[in-house]
Amino acid sequence: MPRILAAAAMGVGLLVAGCGGAAATSLPKTTAIPTPTPKATVTPTATVSVTLTVNQLPTEYGIPTTESYPNSVTITVPLGYANRIAAYGVAGTVVVGPAGWTGTTGMVGADGSAGFTLYPTGSSSGAGPSAGDPQMVFQYDGGCAGCSWTDASAYFPDVAQAIGGQSLPSASPPPGFSSDALGTGLIAYSFSDPLPGFQTNGVAFTNLPGASNGSPIFENLTLTLPTDEHSLATMILNEFVNNGDLYLCHPSGLGVPPPTTSLLLDGPGC
């Protein structure tokens, strides 16, 4: 699978909207993302570079393959966050999440679709906030064009308006959904939480309705954490968007990763 690039201007506190709640193509790089008025911000006075070991989690593949992840990734975070985060390699993707989490088995479909759910170690259900558990859910629709259209219609009003012309079903936004535009096809969002004391926030990307850069794409990361950890959620979602190469070394001729790589890749990466 080709690399998926999601680039954004670095800035902790920029990306979380709200408190309360088959071949892929490259995402367009945005050099000047409009800054929304965030409903909650983190304003760090200093940052530190930290190298995180990549914890590999199990993944099931629709087409049997051997995944290759870097041993570690290096990121820059605000002071005080280095011991609160970890890097996870699952479903062909390397993400930064809360430290000490585990998850269900990641999935990569034959059409390139991918997804996983992470939750705290010791949580047996992984049922999310309805069961009193924080969670982190990633979704990439891969080569399923109809899936991308339907899923994106719940988050992007212009896709919802255009989907009728595709003879595809639309989806409704989550209850209490609100969003801030960060760039073309890129939003930060929040929606209502089923359990008091939690916040659900996320970031989503689509190249619809135009899909001028190739096949339809819908990509989404949702993070639910206790309300008092909102600043941690902000940092994690920023890292997801700043991540220059979500599919670091998917085994489609991209090669073997170096022992340590950066999530902010400016070069060819793998």
C-alpha cells in the first residue's frame, strides 16, 4: 500500500475541536492550515524530543503478509508528556497513544482497509466509555469507495450533499457532533459522550466529494479520555495529523524501515 501522508503545521492545542466530546493515494500536504478558535487549548512553554519504542500489537490480514515496523519513533512533545505516551504499531500504522494501553486485534482487509481499537491495559471489554473505559479507534476505508462515501458523509456536509448523485446511502453525524475545519478535507471534531466525565474528540480526512487526487479516501481517529485528560488528547491528535507517514513501511515495495524513524518525515521515508 502506498504511504499515506497527513501533514499539518505543528502546534499543540490546535486540533481538538470541543470539550465534551484498492490503492490509496497521498493526502495533500497543507503548509498553512487555518487556525480555528479552539474550545480548549494547551500552550506549552517548552518541548522535548522523545524516542518511543514501537509496541507491536497483533493484526489480522485479508491477504497474508508480514508487516514491518520501525523499532522506535522520535517525536517532539511538550514538557511533562514524555512519560504519558507510547507508540503502537498495528494494522500497518504507527500511532502515538496513551502509555500502557493494549487493544483488540488490528485488521487490514484485502482491499487495503484498516482499523483497530486501543484501550487501557486491564480493560477486558474494550467497550469504550459506555462501559467506563477510555478508547482510541482508527479507521481507514482503503479501496472500498462506497464505504468512504458513506462514512465521510457523517462528518463532512459537502459529502452528504453530493452522495445522492452516487446512489449510495448517507450516514448521520454522531449526536452532538461539532467540527472545526483545519484544511481541505481535514477537520477536528467532538461529539457527545455516553458517560459523564469523558470527552470524545477526533480528526478526520477525506478527499471527497471531488477525489481529484485519486480513489476516495476516508480516514478517522477518535479518542475518548476522561475530561481532566483533555490536554493529552489534544497532543495525541496533533501528533496523528503531524505524522508524516501513517503507513510507515507497508510491504508494497516500500522497503524495510530504519531502526529509528521520525513521525515528521520530510524525506522519502521508507
